Amino acid sequence: MIGITGGVLWVIGALGGALGCAGDDEEKDASLFSEADLKSEIEGYEDWAQPAGWAGAVISCDGSHGPRVDIWFNQIAADALFNGEQTLPDGAALVKEAYEEDGVTPTKMSAMRKVEGFSPDNGDWFWGLFAPDGSTLSSGDLDTCYSCHTAGQDHIRFPDSPQVADAADCP
């Protein structure tokens, strides 16, 4: 099972289009990567690297995934990010958990994995969206994900996210 809270591992998925990525399940080349591949690769993600200064669920100023989020990235992504690479390599993966205002109650989970050749027009990212119980809401080439993430460097948006102690301090 995929999830995190209460010792249960879960992957971030959208509960609706207003909060994070949802729907639009359009796969480019299913032979390159699958939902099962993603679930397998992110198993144990809570031991991956996290952005500097993040401790638990932090306030999400843009709120696209919910009021509080927590992010992890695998070693491939961590190496590229820490080395200042502008484009993450094949195999890079990130997981974002979303929480209610309390920072404890999970609402969804998102995962993105770079798959060379999967969706060249959209940065080659394979997206997975999961409910707190680990069930898959959507996966593949999701236009509601990349339509927002296009604003980020190689579809990654968190490095520019401000870190604030109170939502009232968001720009």
C-alpha cells in the first residue's frame, strides 16, 4: 500500500481539479513506464532527501496542492538539484504529500518521475496521483499537472516557493 500517515505509506493524489493535478489520463507510451513502475520506485520515499529547511508539512503559499505540503526527491533528483542542473535527468523522481491546515491530516499525494521519451512536449514527466488510502486517482501524461508545472524550471516549482511561518505572510 502506498501512503505515509500513521506508519502507512501513501502517494499524493488529487481529490479534485482545484487542488493539484487531476484527471486527463492520457498516456504517451505506456511501454516506457507505468503506474506500477512509479509505485514501486517511490516505495520508501520518506527516507529520500528533502528541500533545505523543510521540516514536516510546510505552508503552501500557492495552495495548488493544499494548505500544507511536504516534498521528497530521490537521489537522482537530489544530485541534479544540488548541482544546479537546469533539467533533471531520466530517473529523477519527486513526491509531494498534501495536508489539511493542521499539517497532520493527509488529503492527497502526487509523484512525478522523469522518463526519457515519455512525453517530450511536457518535459518527459510521468505523473501519479493517489488518494490517502493509496488508490490511484490518475497517472500518466496529465495536462492538469503540466499545465501548472510548466511555469517551473523543468516542471519543478518548489525551489521558488517562499517559506513562511504563517499563511498571512505569503506574497
